[in-house]
Amino acid sequence: MEIGHCRALSTLLNTTYGKGGSQTGTMSVTAALAGDSLTLTYTSVVHFAEERSLQMQVDRLTHESISYLTDMVSRLKKDFKEMTGDTLKAKEIKSNDSIELVSGLALRKVAYYRRTHVLEVY
């Protein structure tokens, strides 16, 4: 990928100064570009009281994260085209999720839900 395209992607994926990850503050997406590999990481906080409720929330978050990341990639392609005049192609390499328990001692447990979405961009 040429340097001008890398700069355009960097600008479009910037979530620092003045650009938050979520309007509600309940989730965030970070991006990392290494060569032609773009890694998007969706993170959300999960509160649950028992294992059964955690599984229901994870099922919901799985659907939400995939939908959000799919929409984000579509917007990224559209914005990239407007910014550079060139087409951004993205091929999914892998997508997986994980749960990290942060606090398990209280009645109301807290965990991070993460989905890592890796794309080859060209």
C-alpha cells in the first residue's frame, strides 16, 4: 500500500482528539495497520450476575460487533474513495472474539468482550 493511502487510512481511522469510539461510551474500536494488514478491535464492557446471563449477553454482543465492524468497513471504503479517488479493497483474513473477566468477586461481575477483525487491505 502506498504512503498516501496509508495516511488516508490513518486519518479515517483516527479516534483520538475530538473523535470518540462510541456516542454512548459503551464500546470502542481501535485500529492498527501493519503493512497490508488492518486489525480492528471492538471492545465492550459486560456486566453480569451469573454465567447464564453472560452467555446471552455474549451472543448479543457477537451479533452487534460483527454488524458494527461490517458497517465500519463499508463506511471506511466509501470515505477512502471520497478522500483519495481510489478504491480500497478489504478481504477478511480472520475474526474472533474473547471474554476477559475483570472483576469476579462481587455479585455483579464485570468483563471485557473483544472481537478482533483482521483484514488484508489493498
